[in-house]
Amino acid sequence: MASAIAVRDARPEDAADLVTLWGEMALGTAHQRVLTAPTPESVLTSIERLATDPGGRLVVGELEGRLSGMAYLRRTPVSPLHAEVTMTVEYLHVADHARRHGLGKALIAEAAAWAEHENCPYLGVVAPAVAREANRFLARLGLGQAAVLRFAGTHTVRRRLAAEHAPNLLALLSSRRSVVARRAQLGRHPGEPAGLSFPAEPESAGT
């Protein structure tokens, strides 16, 4: 007998279950290292906000009446240079106990149905690179890899950029000092005191 599956928009009473699902989904991913775990209060605020957002939905999947999956759907431009809009599925997750029962397919089917309703010609799904089973599942549905999304805190990226820039800056300053010293050396006549020099020869346009 097939398991009873239902997909619907998240409700305020789902907050605690969604916190649990987030913890399962974030385990071993960059989100766990960067983001603090959501609280029932923050989830409730998000559910209330999305209830009035025409471009986004947080949907949940139930298996035998138990909340066991979730997905965040949102309409976004396919690129800054195109007029078309794509339906993006993010934070797609099915609890371990509910896998291989069709719940993941039901969540994707809801996304595809809403995409058609909103006249979105494309559907994209964000999946962690480490989630091999999820990526194989999405590939079977015809979803090919289009990009790799990397995630970090803004402060971390700024610090790394500064660290990357510092050696290059030191090398540039050292090179400039060498050029100045070489010009000064070339401008002297033999036996001339170090404090006196003739102007250096102009460099060619190719140097």
C-alpha cells in the first residue's frame, strides 16, 4: 500500500519541526559552519513573512501525517540579461526516515506546478555538492549541474581578500624600490659621489 503523502505551505505550528529538519539538512555543510541554527521564533517570523510574499513559498511535505520534508520555492530572474524568470528550489530536504517513499518527488512536483502557474520556463534546484544521493535523484529528473554555489561569511571573505592582497602589495613596493635604485645607479658617472647624479635616461615606451 502506498504511503500517504501531502505537500502544503508551511504553517505557524510547523516551526519546531522545521528547526529539526534544518538541523538534519545543515549537518556537514557550510551552513552549519556559518549560520546559527534557527529558532522556532525565527522560523515563525519567516513563515509569516512568506505568507505575504508573492514570489516565495516555504512548502512542507507530510508522510503519513508527519512533517518529513521541506523546500523553499522562489521566483527569480534567470539572469541579469534575460527577461525570463526561473523557479528556484532551495533547502530541499527529506528526513532520513521518509526517503524512498516519493516525498522528494512530490516536493519537486509542487515546484514544477507552481512554475507552470507562474509562467516560469525554467526550474532550478540548489543541492549541496556533498549530497550525492540527492544529486543523483535530481539528475534522474533531468536537472543538470549549472553552477557551484560557495558560501561563507562576509567577514571571512574580506579577511581572506586582505591576506591575498598583502603579499602582492609588498612585492610591488619592493619592485618599485629596485627600479628607483637602478635608475639612480645608472644616472651616476664613474667616480662621482653618491650624493650627485645626472638625470636618468628616459625609459622607452616598451618598459
